[in-house]
Amino acid sequence: MLYPITVEVLHQVFFPHGFVEKIVTFQKSAGFQALIQYQSRQSAVAARTALQGRNIYDGCCQLDIQFSNLDELQVNYNNERSRDFTNPNLPSEQKGRSPQSGYGDAGGMYGLQGTGARAVGFPQMPNAAAIAAAFGGGLPPGISGTNDRCTVLVSNLNPDKIDEDKLFNLFSIYGNIVRIKLLRNKPDHALVQMGDGFQAELAVHFLKGALLFGKRLEVNFSKHPNITQGADTHEYVNSNLNRFNRNAAKNYRYCCSPTKMIHLSSLPQEVTEEEIVSHLEEIGTIVSTKLFEMNGKKQALVMFETEEQATEALVCKHATSIGGSIIRISFSQLQAI
């Protein structure tokens, strides 16, 4: 796991709220889970009140605590996965047997006598540490984190205005792009192969129904596991414009559906608001702008009249040049400047 969640760690977290009698931990498809039994119901209620939504580690492993219908935990071994604090004489483990078999199918019960904890981790995900850091140990609502399909089918595109580089600019907000293929027999369709299944899931979740060039996009997982390289594919796997090769945690944190506000970075130090407006105003109506400096680097926020205009500004103007600098554009989740 990214961060060690052991019986000892859980005991340190929960014992300040009352005497912990037993702890059992197990792994399910949804992640690492635990059952924790207190000596009294009052202690369990107090622990849930104090700890629900808190992180075990700074920025990671957020606790999701629910009451359980179980009446008593059966602990067979005292080891790093289970512990009976009322019976220190239990063996550490019997060879050939899975410790606490059965709790892994405990019907989603995360606690006992009022309290349990589910510490969310991402041991199977690429970039797991970055994902955990970006989302505080959890995942955005609607994201399962279990998808393993990397290729996305995009339909209802405007074939007169779209091309591979514009699709790259849009989809690269949600992950690295391997390759893109516009379908010749269906000119309003395209295949986009993302770096991994989690990034593909982010793209499907956040871009489904987005407006672009007068069309509402349909974004779904493709039946094809990958795009075969050929004369009609555009390769991006080695592109230095892929955003997630560095600062992955920051880029995951910025993932969202299209908004009216875009954020510009990598601007020249001497840039003015007038230059930024001049560079973008052909796309649509600019409502407001703000030029500022962060960590010694010029950045800007630009609000358009509609989300569609902001999306088209990102698609058409990301990786273009202002004053000799190649600018970067992403959506901002701010509601106003």
C-alpha cells in the first residue's frame, strides 16, 4: 500500500476515543477496509463523530466510518492484520490458512458496535501516490478507480472544425495521450488512447455531454483496448505537451468538467492583459480577466460568456505562442475573478 495501514496504526487512531477490544483488516475490490470493536457503544459513537472524514496521513487515507450490524468480531490470530486486545495469547497465524476468512465478504459492513474505518488506498493504480495526494485519499464523486480500459470513443464531433491536435488539447487535461485516430468512415467519430484506465475514466466522466463547436460530445469507453499504430493515427506518447509526465498530483487536482473560466500559465513575464485578450477574443466574448504572479511566474484567469467558448479557447489556443512563450491552458474551478 502507499501508506502503511496496520492494526497498530488503526489502534493509535481509534484508542483515544475508548478501549478498543478487537480489530480485523481485509482487502476488498473497493480498497482496504477494517472492522473495529469498542468496549462500549458510547466510545464507538464518539470515535465516529470525531474521526469521520479525517485523514490518517496528511492528505491521504481518508476515513469513511459507518456503523455495522455485526454483534461480535471473531479474531483467530494476533498479527499485523488482526488483533484481539483482550486476549494477547492468540497465535500469530496458522500456515496455509487465510486470516479472518469471511470478513472480506462482510456485505460492506465497515465497522462493529458503531464504528469501523475504511482507509482508501490505490495499490493497483498507476501514479497511485499522485492520485492519493491529489484527491486527499479519496476519489471524485462518480469515479470508481477500477476501470482498466484505456481507449475512449468520441462521437458527435464537428468534422469541419476538429482535428487530432485539438482533441489532444482537450483530453490531455485528464491524462497523458498515447495516440489519436479520426475515423475515416465516420468523420464525426474519433478514438483517443489514454495513458491508463484511470485517466480514461476521468475523461469519460468529465467530458461526456460537453459542448464543442456547436456539438454535444458523446464520450464512452471503446471496445478496442488500444489503437493500432498506422498512417492514419497521430502519435503523442512522446509529446512534451503531455501534462502528467511531471506534477501529476497537481494536474489530477485540476481535473473537472469544462467551465467558463480558463487558467493560463507559462506566460512571458512582460505579458499584459491586453495581449491575452487579443490572443483569445476571436474565440468568443470575454467577460473578465485577471493577470497575476505566483512563485515568480505570470499567470492569468480568463472568463468567457459560456462554457463552450472557454472549451474552444482551450482546444484552439493551448500550446500556442504569446510573446515567444508556449502557453498552457486548463479549466479553472473558480466561479468568479
